[in-house]
Amino acid sequence: MSETALLADQIRRAFEGDAWHGDSMLELLANVDAATAAAKPIKNAHTIWELVLHINAWDDAVLRRTGGTAVALTDTQNFPPVKDTSEASWRKTVEHLKHTHEELVEAVAAFPDARLQEQVPGKTQSYYNFYYMFSGIVQHELYHAGQIALLKKALH
């Protein structure tokens, strides 16, 4: 199996299951409704909904960088505001996240191993190559999955 196929598998597992650590992102979100997603049980912490929008923003940024685009997110792009807290809007948010994540997994799986040490467009740090970024997006998903798990516990 290629290195990028292994990285894509780790990205997939963190998001949709069979992860070594426990519940994946989708497993954590499975029973979350709009009211729960918008709730703010911890002062000065992001809501589940805000975290899902943030995760989607970074999955999309990594996807675009993989395609050769230099991407830097503004504060609003990094944590987009929740404008509509309806159930339909929450379901749309989760579906959008699933779609973006699926595209990301496919792009990483198709990425040539020979390019993993190349610098990511727009990044100046010498260590910021594609391997670093693909490993980092796994860490990012798991970090925020942990936050979502804690927010869910605080609500119940």
C-alpha cells in the first residue's frame, strides 16, 4: 500500500470509524441534533456546530492546497458563524462536512508518494510539506473530536 493510501486511510478512520482511539467524528455526531449542536455548555468554548464548521473549513483548505492552491483562512473562515440553527441547517452542515471529507480522502489517496516531501503552496516553514499537512489533518480531526465528546458530556 502506498504512503498516501495509508495517510488517506488514517484521515478516513479519524472521521468515519474503525479508529484505534475510539469514536470517530461521525460516530460522535450521529445522535447530535441542532439544539445540541448549537448549545454552549462551556463558557468561552466553541459549540459543536462551530467546531464542525471549523473542521470543514480546514478539510477544504487541505483539499485546495493538495490541488496546488495557497490557502490562508481569515478568522471568519477559520470559525464561520452559525447563522441558522434549524434542524435542516444542521443536517446540511453535517452533509457538507461528509462531502468535503470524502473529497479530501480521495485526493490524498490519489496524491503521488513522490510529492509528499514537496513544500505546501503558500507555506514558508521548511517542515511544512504534504506529509506534514496530511498527518496534521488527522491530528486536527481527532483534537476537535475530543472537544465534541466533552461538549456532549457537558450537555448530558
